[in-house]
Amino acid sequence: MVNTRWRTTHPSFRRSVRKVGEANVPNPHGALHPGVYCTVELRILRQSTALIVPASAIIFNQNGMQVTIVENGIAHLREIAITTDCGTEIEVNAGIKNADQVVLQPPVNLADGEKVHIISEPPQAPP
């Protein structure tokens, strides 16, 4: 891990896809070369907690942004507040709880209060 200082934000910076910019990084052993690209993990303290749900679970209709959760075999539509759109995942800070079962790819005709049957995910193929 290298501690560094943020230098500038690139003009193409967009929070939703997390493109970043430049940083001044110590390089005392010459391991980094000009033009090298890398993946960086920024550890930033959050002001509030957020849950991450797959983008395929989001319903966008006349009622705004929603997800469908299942409680006791019944589907319930919940309005959500999105903090960050990460492309395939969405950060949500209101409308659902950590223990909620969220429906992935909900059918268009799934209604609030409708009885549903949960199926487990198919087994993963061996590598």
C-alpha cells in the first residue's frame, strides 16, 4: 500500500463510472514507469451507510426508482434512494434494509402484494 496525495481530477471524471485522475505517488525504487496504468482502491470514509444491489433489480417507472423485496412469500415494492450508480451495481441508502431479499430481474407484471416463490440460485459451474 502506498500513501499518496491527490493531484488533480481528470476532465473525464464521472462519479457514476468512477473514472479518476492523477496522483503524486512516491517511486523511490523506479518501479513505476511513465504511461503505466493501474487499478487503484481508494479507501474513503462514508458519510452514511449504503447497500449495494445489482442494477438488474432496479425498477424505474411512474413511481420513481424501486426494488421488489420478498417478505413471507409476498412481493413488496419499495421506493429507494440511490447514492451512486456504479454501472452493474447501485448504491442505495434508503428504502431497503441489509436483511431484505431483493428480487433480481423482476418481471414487468409483478405487482405489490403478489405471492411469489423464491428459487435458489443455480449452482456455479466448476472452474
